Amino acid sequence: NAGVTQTPKFRILKIGQSMTLQCTQDMNHNYMYWYRQDPGMGLKLIYYSVGAGITDKGEVPNGYNVSRSTTEDFPLRLELAAPSQTSVYFCASSYDRYNEQFFGPGTRLTVL
Amino acid sequence: GENVEQHPSTLSVQEGDSAVIKCTYSDSASNYFPWYKQELGKRPQLIIDIRSNVGEKKDQRIAVTLNKTAKHFSLHITETQPEDSAVYFCAAWAGNVLTFGGGTRLMVKP
């Protein structure tokens, strides 16, 4: 199993550009999450999904959108990128609520 | 929502000493408390977790304790080794969301 995979690994955006961060898991997990981690800081939840077709906002959803059309994929869309969105983005998945979250390798995004 | 406070933010110990990291949470409905280790430039990985019906759990050199009345839980690492150097995050689960603490940078000096 590949676990949780993310693409791209690195990206530089100009202010106002848009992009989609891809996340795929092959563990048949129901729950999927997107976090951002600013330098030297903890993880903050952006959006999460408890199953295909169901998504909900986390702590810091502004400027982002998600969709969950399949169990495997959970893309994160950034519209009109801003310097404040410079961060490392981690996707994670878990089988159920009170279970280990498995993280992807992260996407390092810089907005200039 | 849930609020998780973690202390200290940095911790330096000599190899072989013990390290203790403490966390408090605000939501009394929280019932699952994992700890993650993140090495520099890597993804967070679970090292141990504890559920609300258990007061203590141990796995080799790592142990976690939970005091639900006081709403705090702690990570204990004994006989620290240089490879224990990393950032450690506590977290608390309430509802459908896992809330993380701010992290503790542990440095183990040989």
C-alpha cells in the first residue's frame, strides 16, 4: 500500500493564482483531512470529510474549497492565492474517528 | 471548539534522562488523545494514544497518562536517545475533529 500520497511536493504561486492540491489514499479510509502547518507551529484543520460526498469546515477554511467524490481522493482547491497561504499542507486519513491518522508527505506552498 | 495547550515549547535533556511534555484541553467531551512525533522535514507520525476510559498506557520507553477530572494528559519518555529529538504534538478528539497542541521541540544532547 502506498498509504496517503500528495502532489505536488513543492509549488510557488503568484498572488491571485489558483491551484489544486491532490490527495489520494489507498487504505479505504472513511475520514480524510486537510491541515496546514506554518513554520514552527502546530497543525490547523482546514477541511475534513467523513465519507464520499460529505465535507465540513475546520478551524481555518477561508480561501479554500474541497470536494470528495470518491473514497480515495480529497483535493484541496486554493482560489486567489495570498501570501498568508504560504505554508506546508498535509493531507491525512483515518478509518474512523478514534483511530490513527495517517499523514501524507506534505506539499510546501509559497505564495509570492 | 476544543482548545489544546502544550508545554513546554522547547525541552533540552541529556541522553539517558527522562522527558515530560504536558497538555491541557478544554472540552470535557474529548475522549481520544493521540501523540504525534514529527522529525525535521517529515510528516507527523503517531507514537502512542490513550482513550478516555484508560488512565495510563505504556509502550517500551514511552508512556502517556490522562487525568480527565483535571483535563490534562502527559507524555513521558524515559532513557532518552538522540533519535528521540523531534517535535512532539499532543491532540484531543472532540466531535469529528482532532485539535493539536502547539508542539514541543525536544532536543536530546549526546
